Amino acid sequence: MLSLISTMEGNVPRSWTPEMPIVSLRDVRKFYGSLEVLKGISLDVRKGEVICIIGPSGSGKSTLIRCINGLNGIQHGSIRVEGREVNDPKLDVLALRRKVGIVFQQYNLFPHKTALENVMLAPLLVLKEPRRQVEERARELISKVKLQGKENSYPGELSGGQQQRVAIARSLAMCPDVMLFDEVTAALDPETVKEVLVTIKQLASEGMTCILVTHEMGFAREVADHVYFIDGGVIVEHGPPSELFNDAKDPRTRRFLSQVL
Amino acid sequence: MTQVRTETGNARPAQYALFGVSWYHGAILLLGFVIAFAAVHLNSREADATNLSALDTLSLWLPFILKGFGLNLLMSFLAMAIATVLGVALGIAQVSQLGVVRVASKFVTHLFRNAPWLVILFTVMYLLPVEATLWGREKVIIPDWIKATFAFSLPVMGNISEIVRGAINSIPTGQWESAESLAFTRRQTMVHIILPQCIKRSIPPWMNWYALLTLATPMASILGVHEAVGNAQAAMEAGGGRPEFLLPFYLFLLCLFFAYIYPIALWTRKLEQKYAVSH
């Protein structure tokens, strides 16, 4: 299994080079039964870019982001991550997921493991790295998300914001090339939202490629290189935050922004 | 009986120390019985051997009955061990991604869950051979109590399978999704994430089935296994089979099983409450 994965790794299609978009969606369509939730989404994300996806609830934002690491399948179109076709039945989905980290709204930490163990588990089991090296990296990541001293706490003993930062550290421990954030502050108390956003902002400033689904418009305006407004499963409008937030062209975008800003 | 009631009364304030307290008191209860019967026995030594009182007869045969109870316990331990190993495997098979495995394990689970224990007992008795050839070429007779133990393990296996399946399904999907997103294989997710979280919530129902299993072991006496109830009946026969034997003998058996099972039931309830709070 291990050797299979490593050959696949070396096997990133030759056609992809780091100058090309790291994530590339073309005419992505997804159905739940007969209900079409994504109606032809195309977008490109370049290495180091921070992309925010905004839109009303039920517009397909979360579905879209979960398609990028193959948690949700698509029925039509193409999703390429570093040249790997996600919509290919022969895809090595484990190899894809080692390169794409995701953080969820509900944190989903492993409740029977301490914060440190949560961060260490995947590198130990999946990457099969030596324990000492993994532990060192995990401790670094925990202090990076400003949770020194909480290494041995169980998720149940941490606040929502702290749990979410452990979840971010857990994803980062896999050394991903792309990070997905699925409404990561939506379940948090207002006072803990900021500590999570600061962590993400720091990541973004270090050059991590980030795709965020968010309701934090101020945050999107501040950190995003590009903002996509999605409604009813289609991209209504997109552009740099200064353009989209100040000078939206489409009436639907303007109505949405007037409601949330 | 009053002794047992005091025992729970004492134990109630000491919430989680209940297990230790109960066992201690259960042991005292048994010891009290043994001493009382022994005293009666000593006093009536000179009595006419053909005309012993019911209590004298009981105390005379006490070691024999307790030896039988030892077999009840041994059968319950072995049957529970077999049921746990098979039941956990069957429960995991019930959530397999392979349709064939899933359907087959569901069939086996429900077959044994929904059959009367007595029917399973008779079926196993007649299906298993009288002798088995072990490692060497020597033929060994399979004792009836081994067959009965295996028979009792089957319905419990079916129920443990359901406990495990239910526990796995009760783990939030977010746990699967985050493990999947970290590139865990299904097997790694099961072993490191899902099953460890199932243990805690499975223990109270598992203990409940242990209690039911132990209470079912006297059924083996029907097939001539020398456990407590069978031995007590044999003792009554040997003592002349007088009707006045029935009440003290069966009352004694009742106390014997009660003293063993009731603390387990109390402990189970405490664990249930504890886990209900912490989840």
C-alpha cells in the first residue's frame, strides 16, 4: 500500500506545473437525486492564493468545498488538484487527501484523544513518520495556533475556538498544499471567532493556499485575493474583494451584501 | 433478604464505590449463609440420619450445590468470552462495505437473537458430536457443559453484535469525515477512531447481557449438566425427596444467584448514568 502511494505521488501528471492553478474546477455539476445543487461551477485557484466563497445558506458553498477533497462526488465536469482529476474513478483518493486539508464547522476532533494526539495521529498512521519527528512538529503546530499548555487536554475540556484551532493544527500536521475551511467560525461564540480568524490570517500570510467558505465578510474583505459570490448553485459574480464588496454589478450580489454587511 | 436491602441502602451515598461495596456485602451475605447452615449442621449431628430436617439436608449438601454454582460461573465466563469475540466480529461485519458480508452477518445476528435459548440449547446439544478428535488421534468426549456453554454464547453473540452495530452507527458522521479527510483508510478509521469510542457506550448493555446469560445457565440442568440447580435437585432426591425441602432449597438458590447478579445490575445502572452524563 505504502509503495503504491509513493509511486502515485511521483506520478503527478506531467502536464501540471506549479505555475498552473493548483485547484481548477471546470463546469462542475452535482445532483442530490434530481436536485441540482451545483449547476456548472468553474474557478481557478493559484498557489498561495486565498479564495473566499460567500453566498446565502443553501447556495451550495459547502457542497462545493467538500467536492474538492472528494468527500462529495460530482456527476459532471472536472476538478483538478495539482493536476489530479478528482472526478476520476481510478483516483488515489488517499494521495489526494494527504495534499488537501479540510477544517469543518463542527471541528470533528477525536474526543478520545488529547489535543496533541489529535494532531499526531494522521502523520503517524498515514505518513508513517517516526514518532519523535511527528511529536516535535505537533508541538510546534500547537504553539503556532497559540495553544501551548493545552497539549494534554481532551477536546471536551477546550472551548469551541480552541477546538477549532486544534483542528487547524491537525490538518496542517499533514503538510497539505491546499487548505479548505468550511464555515469554520459559524458554530463559535463571537468572542472566540477572532482567535480562529487570526490563525487563518497568519496561515494565509505565510503563503498557504486557502479556500474558505465564510460568513465573515470583514474577514473576506481583509484576507481574500478573490471572492466568489454563489447563489442557487452558480457563481453569480466574482472579483477582488475591493471590487465585489464596493461595486457589485449583479442585483443579487447587492441584495445579499446589503443584508449581511 | 433484609441484609441485601441494607447493602443497597449503605451503598447509595457512595456513588462510584458502589461496585466494591456491593461485592463485599454480597460475600458477607454468602458467608452468613454458610455459617448459619454449618451451625445447624453441627448441632444436629447426632440426629437420626434417615430423618434430617430440611435445613440439615441443605447444609449437608451445601458444598455439592456450591460446586455446581462454580460451574454456573465458569459457564457464564466462557460463554461471555466466546459471545464477545464472535459478537464484536459479527457487529463490525454488519457495517461492512461488502454487501455479502453485511447480509450474511445480519442473518446470523437476527437468527440467534430471535430464537428461544432453550431451542438453541437443544439444537446445539444434538448437532455437536459426542466425541471430537483433538490434536492427536485420541478421541475426546465433549462434555455436556461445554456444549451448553457454546449454546448459551450464541444468543448473547447475536445481541452483542447488535450492540456493536448500534454503537458504531451512533458515532457522528463527522468523525468518519474528518478521519477520511486525513487520508485514513477505512480500517484505520475503524480501529483508531470509531471502535475506541464504541467501547464506553457498549459496556453497560454488555454487562446487562452477562447478567442475563448467567441467569440462563441453570437451563443446562435440563440436559444433566451438574450446575447449582441440577445439583440442588439431586440433593433433594438423595435426602428423600420430601416436599418440605422445596422452599429452603429454592430460596437458597434464589439468594445465591441474587447475591451474585444484583451487584452487577447496580453497577451497570451506575455506569449507564455516568456515561449518560459524560456524553
